[in-house]
Amino acid sequence: MKNTPIKKELVDRIIQEFDIRDFGKATIREVKAIAAKAENESGVEFIKMEMGVPGLPPSAIGVKAEIDALQSGIASLYPDINGLPLLKEEASQFIKAFINVDLKPEGCVPVTGSMQGTFASFLTCSQCNEERDTILFIDPGFPVQKQQLVVMGQKHETFDVYNYRGSKLKEKLENYLKKGNISAIIYSNPNNPSWICLKEEELRTIGELATQYDVIVLEDLAYFAMDFRRDLSKPFAPPYQPTVAHYTDNYVLLISGSKAFSYAGQRIGVSCISNKLYHRSYPGLTKRYGGGTFGSVFIQRILYALSSGTSHSAQYALAAMLKAANEGKYNFLNEVKVYGERAHKLKEIFLHHGFHLVYDNDLGEPVADGFYFTIGYPGMSSGDLAKELMYYGVSAISLITTGSDQEGLRACTSFIQEHQYKQLDERMALFAMNHPVK
């Protein structure tokens, strides 16, 4: 290995200081911290692709609404635990406008980002029935969601959907559901990290099985409508964001302000509980709390215990952004299409230098260009590739940490700057020279 931009000894020493024995299992935050330290000590700029953090300016509509709300004095008031009525109404309208699902405002619950929405959903689902103590992940997925279950001491099972797309999904899912221990199924769509998008037939399968086996589906829509192969930006007109909500009443939709609206710093989202699920009672919840439905326990018990409400001013911001989108005055997808453009350029560079896309096929279609993509290199494991790229000033996370069984890395486009395409091309040319494919 010759002339790497950063000395191998320096990177290895820093990794050792973090006491990481297997770099393939390093967390997002660990990779980020190691890259930052290596960059600081070497003076060589890193091409950072490990963190899924928005790299675009926040929506001006949201910023203005939040400033106006703060100047009106609402910071002195606790927010209603149920959420700002205006936000609940606009979230309900947003779901109708862009998903074509009728969901009452009462079930649209503001949360401190989808992370809190997921945590509260895991807790509520896990307490519904004592014998159902396990969450099922359709992976790959967001690594921190499994960490949430570790924190709360809940069990989970997982499978990599790579070999179970289309008609193969039903049998695989049913093998888990028929055991009777699954309380909820979770997946993201578009998927973090692979950017595959589950199709209608797959969502129908998930929904019908959820109804048959009485489990709850947690649909993570953090990257709402960001499948840029189709224009999903027109309110109240097809095509719509695909959803399991068309095929079951057992669902919670997790909608985030972070990515589609670039409003990550204010930690705002909405957890949208189906009309039927909101009013459903469960024996486990009755035993634990003395009564209450899924919706009331989620809000009055779980969320109240976690944060006593969601940032008051941020709720005004999200309400304004959703209202503008619902009225067709704000095309939020226009502002984030740059992620797809970056992915296209980055993929070209990696492919040119001998890399391959790990998740490259979406039921016969090429995977869309978006916020994430996945890369591998012949003969290299996930951990080896992640560590090796650090010597070239490129940081990304191993697919192992996302629940994937495939060898490769997740790369995020959010922090890429214009001058870094040339840097990456030069560094990957050197990488390919030092690692000839046999």
C-alpha cells in the first residue's frame, strides 16, 4: 500500500485509542470521531460519508414560523402533550395530500424527532401483549433503532431483505410471525441504507400479514417521498408515497422534519397512529396502566414520561411547512433533489474505480439515486473496506451495523462538497492501484 493520503500508522493508532477491536462493528459516532481526529492530526480533509445528517439549509418557511412563534412568547408555555392543534390538522392533511390516506388529526402526534417517535412506538407496542415481546426488523435499517431496544431491554429479530424481495417476502415474514412473539414490524421506505423502495405488492404482503397475525407495522418515512425516480411532490394527485396504510389498520407512520424539510436541528416529527389502532385497547396496556387505548397510552403515558411534550416553537415550524406543501405553495422535494444528483456523481466515481453497488436492484429497476447508497469492493469484507478507506481520507459505515448480511459500506451524500468529487476520484484511483482486482 503506497502513498496513501493519510498514514496507516496514524489511523491505526487512533482506532486503537478508541479500543475498537473490529472496525466493521464501529458505530456511526465512532467512525465520525475517528475521522475528525485523523483529519485534525494529519491536516488532510476527509470526505465524510458516515453520518446521515442533512447538509442543506433549513426550510425558510419553517424558520420564519418558528421565529414568529418565539417572538409571540410561546417559549414560556408548556406545549399541549397532544400537540399543537394546527400541526395535527396539517399533518392529517399532509397524509391525505401525499399518501392518499384518511387519518384523523387526533392520531397525528408531534414527537421530538422520529427517533423519539420510534422509541415511544417500541415501548407501546412491546407492552400491548405480554407474550409478544419481540420487534421484527426488515433490514437493512437504521442502526440506532436496535440500540433503542437495547436501552429499553426489549428483544428483536431481524432478516436482510436482500434475498426476499417480491413474492419471496411473504414466506420469510410468516416464518417469524407464526411464532406468536412478534409485537411489531419495522422498516424504512425509502430504505436507510440501501435506498431500495418496497413496492405495492410487498407493502400489501406486509399489511395483510400484519392484520392476519395482529401485529403493528412501524413504517419509518424519514426520507419521505425521496424516491426521485417518480415525482411524488404534487399534493392530492398521484403518484403518492407508497405505504402499508393502504393494506392494514395496524400501523404507525413515522414522519420526520429532518430530511425532507432539512429541519433536523429542531428535533421535530409526527407519529401518525391509524384511526382504528388509536382507539384500540390491549390487555397488556390495561394491566400496566389500569386502562387506556394505544393512542392515549402512547401520548399520555409514554410521551409524557419521555419529554412532557415536543418543542413548542418547532411545532409551529413544521405546521407551517406542511401547510405550504399541502397548498402546493412549497415543493419541499425540489430542495432535496440535490442528494440524488450527488449520489449519481459519487456512484460513477466508485464504479469507475472497481467498486460495485451492493444493493443495486430494486425488483428489476436500478436503485434510485438518493440520500444513501451502498458500495463494496471485490475480495474485501465490510470491516476491512471501511478501515482501508480511512487511509484514503474517506469515512463510511459498515453494512454489518445496519443488519445487512452483505459485505460493503453505507455511504451518505449529505456532506459532499463540490470540490470533493475531484478529490474522491484521485483517491479512489490510488486505492484501485493499491488494490488490483485479481
